[in-house]
Amino acid sequence: MYTTLCGFEIAYEEAGQGTPLLMMHAFPLDRRIFRPLPAARLITFDAPGAGESPVPAGIVSIDALADAAAALLDHLGLARAVVGGVSMGGYAALRFVARRPERLLGLVLANTRAAADTEQAKQARYEMVDAVRREGSAEIARRMVPRLLGESTRRENPALVEKVTRWIEAQPADGIARLLEALATRADSTAVLASIGVPALVVAGEEDRIASPEETRGWAGQIAAARVEIIPRAGHLPCLEQPEAFETALSAFLARLGS
């Protein structure tokens, strides 16, 4: 399904019944990283320029993703929901906290961080912008897949390695470039953590080279009602690498919210 949100044409879908759960995807992927949950009304959408959402004419920002998430809830007639995301989606979820805290039933932050990019990280992103515009999406897949997937996955699950590679290669190069710029310019959300007044599930992959369990435990400790789950044998994408463990953690979190 498609709708226009905050000036962007957005592809979205919803599946299931129960607690509304809006999840935002990681870069440089799309909403296919999520599977339906039995006990949730799962709502997902492709960021502008990712998946089935067209590359927009204007600038994309992480704050704009958060606003699009709120607008999608409006479109679906939902006043409140559990909101979360993986990696880039987690950055957007934290901006949702900053901009729409009254609309939260709970929060899911997976394989992400609260801090903004360092200058070195920003430079690396802009170098990737140049690379994708020069060499295409396959170059981003070549660089990113070894960082996104944990050692266990790369050694034992070649089919998933190939699937993630194909998904990234299929993303439009200009869409990847726009989202890289959004990531580089995102706001620091560290100050938001102490203000979170709803239960939060914080997920990390045991083998994550981008957002390590140690780093994750550090910032998650600033959230009053946070539960940290470390997914064994997973890197930056436990939702794909260990989907049963990821979904069990999510389902248990939603059950606690409803109890």
C-alpha cells in the first residue's frame, strides 16, 4: 500500500492483530527485514528512497522519518503505538521520542545508538555517498554486508548473506545517498534517554561490530524502564540472523506491556 506522508510517497504494510507495533528498518535495507508477529499489529514502511518508496525530490532527514511514522499512525487511526526500529530505524525511534512522546505505548531500540556521528563517522558516510554515486549500490553491499552480519551468520548461513547482498544491490543508488546524508546529519539523542517514560526493549547482537553490546548497555542504562536483550550468534541484524530469538524478545516485551 502507498500513501503520502510529510510530502513523501511511502510504501507501507500492516499485518496481524493486537498491540500496534510500528517498526522502522535498518540502512541500507527496507521493511522486508521484519516478519509478522502473532500477538501484534505490525506496521512497517520503507523510508523515502528505500524499497518500494520512491526517491524523493527533497532532503531526507532522520527527524523526517520520525514525523512520517507519526503521520502513518494518523493515517491508520492510531493515537498511540509501540514504536521502534533497527539501526537507522532506532535513530528515528529516538527522534519520535523527542517529538511525539505522548504517542508512545512502549519503545523498541535494536542495534542502534543515541549519540550522533563523530566527525570521522560523518566523513566515512560522505565518502560512501561518493562511492554509491560513482560505483552503484553493489559497492555499498560489498562494504556493508561484512559489517551488518555477524561472524556466525557469514560462516554458517550463506543463503542469508546472499539475500542481504541482493536486497542492498536492489536499492536505488540515489536513495542510499540520501539516507547516508540523513544519517550523517542526525541529531544527538543522548539527552532524550532520561526523559523516556515508557517501558523500553533494547536489543543488541552478541557479534555486532557497529553497535556493540558493551556500548548498548552503556546508553541503555540511562533509560529508567529499559530491558536489555543480547541476541547470541547475531551481528547488526538479529531480526534476520536470529529471527526466532528476536521475535521471542519482542513478543515477551509486548506481553509485559499488556499485563
